[in-house]
Amino acid sequence: MDIELMMKIQEANQKSENINQQIEVVDQQTKELKAFKNGLENLGNSEEKEILASIGKGVFIKSEIKEKNLFVDVGAGIFVRKGFEETIKVSEDQIKKLEEMKLQLTYELSILNSELELLIENAGKEEK
């Protein structure tokens, strides 16, 4: 088999693995955002006055809800007050962007896999 062809196959395989890893990350982020959105919806619809609030590393503290506004980090350490509906809308937008990103990555992967199949087919022809 031609060394150049073998290098192209290895490169395509590596790109394919990288795209698959990116898809896994996008899937994980989408799953986390959907769970977050679900939690927001439940909390927004709840009449409970106490919750268990995470303070990190699997540690929670019982907290009293005094108002239904949230403090949302918008970047650079800046927090903005938002209501539940507005925060849910932001999470929905983020989920939509991640799903679009996954579609694009899946499309790129299918093109790459087609190219890889052609390379492997050509390699098989060269051996004969």
C-alpha cells in the first residue's frame, strides 16, 4: 500500500475520532442543560419555600427561597437578575445551539466516513 494513501487513511481516522469525541461532549452538555432546564421548571412551578442548594463537591445546604428571581452569570463575573421563564428560555436557546452543532458534526462525520471508505477502497485496489 502506498505510504501517502496510508497516511491519508490514518489522518481521516484521527479526524473521525476527534469528531466523535466532540459529539460525545455536545451530547453530555445537552443532557446536563436539559436536566438543568427541568430543575428550573420544577422549582419555578413549586410552592416550596425550602430547597437543598449545592455548594459544590456533592455538598448541599438547606436554603430558604425568599424570592423567585435568579442571579445568572452572563460572563466576566457579571451577574444579572432573571426570572425563571427568562432563564428557561436561555437554556432552551443553548440546547438548540448544541443540537444544531451536533447536526453539523454528524454531517461532517458522514462526509469524512465516505471519504475514508473511498480511501480504503482505493487501497484495496492498489494491493491487487
